[in-house]
Amino acid sequence: MKKHIIIAGVPRAGKSTISQMISKTFGYQHVSMDSIITADVTPEERYQILKENDTPNDYTFYNSNEENYKSCFEIVDISKLIKNNVYYMDCLL
């Protein structure tokens, strides 16, 4: 079973900073939701990026090509769903 760590919080709380530290410390793949949601990438493009950048430190490295390809489609579908259903508002400090 895949394990995921999800870090949530208010804007500018340091979520990206701490998640990058955790990913480096434990060898996890860091996925920025900002990048996923705002990027207009096809599943095929995402799969190509994965193949070019996958390393033994990433959990996806040990998945089959079919699993990774399917995951890329799921990520793009979820990203579109979030992008189309979440209201974005700039945070005023």
C-alpha cells in the first residue's frame, strides 16, 4: 500500500518548506499541489516527465509502467476537478 503524507494549512504557514524537508529526509517524492492544480499538462506529458525524472528514491520508480501511466491520468483528472471547483482568493496580509 502506498503511503502519503499530506500537509495542509493556511497560506504562508510554511507547508512547502516543511514538506520539502520531509521529502529530503525520508526520500519521498515531493508533490506541490500548486504545481499540479495550476499546470495544464496532459497525462501523456506528465508520464514523460515522470519517466525522465524518476529515481530509486521515488516510490513510483518501483511501479510498473502501466501503474505509473494510470496514475498520471488520475492526477490530471483530479487536478482538473480541483481547478474547476475551488474558488481561489488572494490572501491579504
